[in-house]
Amino acid sequence: MASMEVDSANSNTSDPENPRFSVNVLQLLKSAQMQHGLRHGDYTRYRRYCTARLRRLYKSLKFTHGRGKYTKRAITQSTVSEVRFLHVVLYMAERAWSHAMEKRQLPDGPNARQRIYLIGRLRKAVKWATLFAQLCASKGDSRTSLEAEAYASYMTGNLLFEQDRNWDTALLNFKRARAVYEELGKVGDLENQILCRERVEELEPSIRYCLHKIGKSNLQASELLHIGEMEGPALDLFKAKLEAVMSEARSQQAVSMTEFHWLGHRFPISNAKTRVSILKARELEKDLQGSADSLPAEKRLSIFDKIFAAYHEARSSIRSDLVSAGNAENVKDDLSGLDKAVSAVLGQRTIERNQLLVKIAKSKLVRRHDEKNEKVTKPEELVRLYDLLIQNITDLSDLVSSGRDRRQEEVTFAEECSVKSIAFRGERCFYLAKSYSLAGKRAEAYALYCHARSLIEDAIQKFRTENIDDPKLMEELKTLIEECRANSCIEHATGIIEEVKAPENLSKKISNMSLTGAEKKEQKSAKYLLQSLDNYESAVGDSNIKTAPHIEAFPPSFQAIPRNPIVLDIAFNFIDFPSLENRMKKDRKGFISRLWG
């Protein structure tokens, strides 16, 4: 480990003929990646940033490659006269690596041609990273040289990891990079130590996977999936490789999956892509049910999204098979039944996800504003969520009820959906009553609480008569009945009190009205600083009590002031004006008009 010693503060001096540059590689790259796309996994944006950054470096260094015709200019030890030349080589490696990762994250995965191009870009990244390590060994200080070696080892390990060969060499490179970052994490400032430790944690899954491939580790598939849940740009290649391995394992398991069982029906599955999608959804459902209490809500919601994506892929494959089925009636009936079954299961998972959203919203309904600065749920939001649940349960009931030859299982399931719909309507009515109560509408809130109570009692009675097993929902409905009864009594009493006090409150408000708009009590009690300059009283108030300082009333109140007189011209109606008829021009009549008058 002697080669991993880091220069002290006094060892940075160097002679002018052979300057030593310092580059904090990990901190520089981490900052650029987080600010330009990799915080959200956008490798296209980061690649464009690297291209623009290289263009600026070339221009500022006057290291352009000719006009019109490209002229290659190599960067050697003699070329590196300042630290920006090292930045050029580093960003060339980053641009090639981000381009490879961009191809890796294509929606359907890279095909054969794209995979060849991806490996070529990773080779280019290794080439530039190796050159960067060589230049830093001769032109950089000890810390920069160590970080460059770790970066080159990491890039080499990524290339071998993607090629699915030479796992021993890939493991050696990843371990070498981890050893360097472990040593660098012991020195330097706090921010750099944290970055080094994060990089060590990001390298650990790749090392364990290499050991698994070599055969020196007893890792199970579930442990690999747990490792894949970690976040970080260095883990994206590992996640893609893990997804490819899991897809291959699902394809092998899907060979034995020939039927889909649903409510007493057995539908054959002939398409391999449909089998893989359904198998993936079932694995995710097992993960969701096995650790329902331990997983946080956000993680469970993300698993639901993956389940929906898998079932949608299965439905698209089934409908493609329906189009290509032709006139084969038996095949079309089986595919239509399979599509109906998968759609029904998808509807059930949608209801479970919306119930989880309702649970999250209820936990925030009674929470105060000062807890983690989270937004408090309003009753209107729960009303909207229950509207979605009612619509989902109605669609599911219609889907199951469709068809001519229905089995007893389908009839029972449809009745269960109708009972749950009544329960959801009761809960929706309860939170609608809460919203009316907060708005001060006592009569409407009282009526809605009573209606919600009757709906919930009806739902509980049907749960018992039809022997529907849902203990969580039953417990929730029983609690809600008590709340409906208590809240209806409160609304009734509050409404009577407000009705009795209404005339008194009205007369009190009218008696307190003044020309200035302020109440008399406030005028008597408010003493401002400018009104009591002779007395030593604090105008700010006690620091423990949140009160407004009484320095001066702002905005200032209105005051009655004398107005300018209004001038009315009333003499006009009593003036006798002289006649002007003798001055007016008279119309002359013709000879004919004179005769006929």
C-alpha cells in the first residue's frame, strides 16, 4: 500500500520545467454527472454535455483539429502544458462511456448490431481512460495519479463485465479500483471522503456478481435482486446485466408454464413472450406479498408500476396473437379468455394500488404541518381516490360478468365486487361529509354522515351473509361506523349551538362596527408605541409569544375629514330671459301657398 500514499500539503511544489497538476477526478465527474442528467439516468443529456464541454476546451486551448478537413492532433506528455489538457482526455472517456450506456438503456435492449457498437464505445472509453492514467502518472501529483488509475481500472472492468468473459480480470480491476477508493476515503476533506465511500459501495455489487460468476460465492437470485435495488450511475451497467440474466432465467422457467389459471378456468399459453411477461409479474407479486409490511410505500408503488408494465406487455402479445389467429375459432376463444383473465388480474392489482394510495393519504390526514414539512391530506383528495376505487371495482365487475357461460367462481367474485363497491361508497360519503364539515355546512355534513353509516352497515351485513373473507376491510368499516356516529352527533350539536347563537353574534358584530372599520374592543386594547411615549412599555412583546409588534397601526385606518362644499346652481330656474323671436329668421311662403293659406 506504499504506492497509495497521498501527497501532503507541502509536497505540491514542483519545478517549472516539469509542472505537476492536481485533478480531483471523482469530485469533478460526480458534480458533472449529477448536474447534467445522471441524477435521473439521462445519459443522452450527459453525452451532449461532454461534447459541448470538449468543444469549449478545444477552443479555449486553441487545440482545434483544422477547418473543413479533420486533422488529427494527439495529446502526449509534451502536449500537456496545463491541466485542461487532462480534462480533454477525461471528458473523451466520459463521452464514450455515456454513449455506451445510452445504447444499453434502449427500451427493448440493444440488438446484435447495437451491442457491437456499445462494446466499441466501451473500448474507446477504456482507451481514453488508460491514456488519462498514463498522462496523470507523469504530469499529475500522487493523488491525481491514484484516482486516474482507479478510473481506468473501473472502465476496464465495465468493458469485461459487458463482454461476459474474463471474469477473473474484471474482478481484479474492480478490486483494484475499490482498494484505491478505500485508501482515498481515509484522507482529504469530508466531501471527498463521502464520495469515495459511495463509490466503494457502488463497486461492491459488481465485485459480488463477478465472484458469483466465477463460482466463489454462494449468492442466491434474491440476494442479487436486493443488490440491484441500490442507486448510482456506477450500478446502471450492473442493473442492465442483472435484468438480462433474470430475463434469461424467466425464459427457461416459462418453458414449463403452459396454462394460466383464473377463477376455475385454464387458458393455454402458446406464446413464449406472453409466458415471460406473466412470470415476471407473478415474481413481482410474490415480492410484494412477502415483504408487504417491511417495504416503504414508495417502493411498493414502484413495484406496482413494474407489475402493470409486465401485464400490459402480456396483453399486447395476446392481442397480436389474436390478430394473427385467422379463422381458428378455438384458438381465438382461448386467446380471448386469456386476455379477459389477464385484464381482470390487472384490474385487481390496480384496486390494490389505489387502496395503498388511500392508506398513505389517511396517514397524512391527521398529521400536523410541522412533521417533516409534508403536505397534509385534504378530505377532498380522499373523495377523489374513492371515486377511482369505485370506478375500478365497477369496471372489474362488468368485465367478470361479461360472457355467456359463467362459472360459480365468477358469479361469487362479481358479488364480492358489488359488496366492496358499497363499502367504498360508504367511505367516500364519510370523507365527503368531512369536507362539508370543514366548510361549516352542518346540515349537509350531518345528512352525509347518516347516509355513510347506513351504507357501511349494509356492506357489513352483506359481508357476513355472503361469507366474504377480508378482515382488514371489515375492521376498517367497523371503526368507520363509530366515527360516523360520533361525528353526526357533533355536527348535530354544533349546528344547534350555531343556530342559537346566530342572532347574538349578528347583533354583536353590528354593535362593534365603526366608521374606521376597526372594532371598539381592539381600539381600547391596542396601545401603540407612538400613543404611549411617556410610559416605558415594550411594543415588541414577549419573545415566547407570537404577537405582532405594536409600533404603529398599518395600514392606517380611515378618518373622517371635512369635505369641500358642493355648489348647486338653483338660480337658473328663477331667471326670466327676454324673447328673441323678433331676431329669428322667418320662412317666406310662395304665391300658391298664400292662396291656399
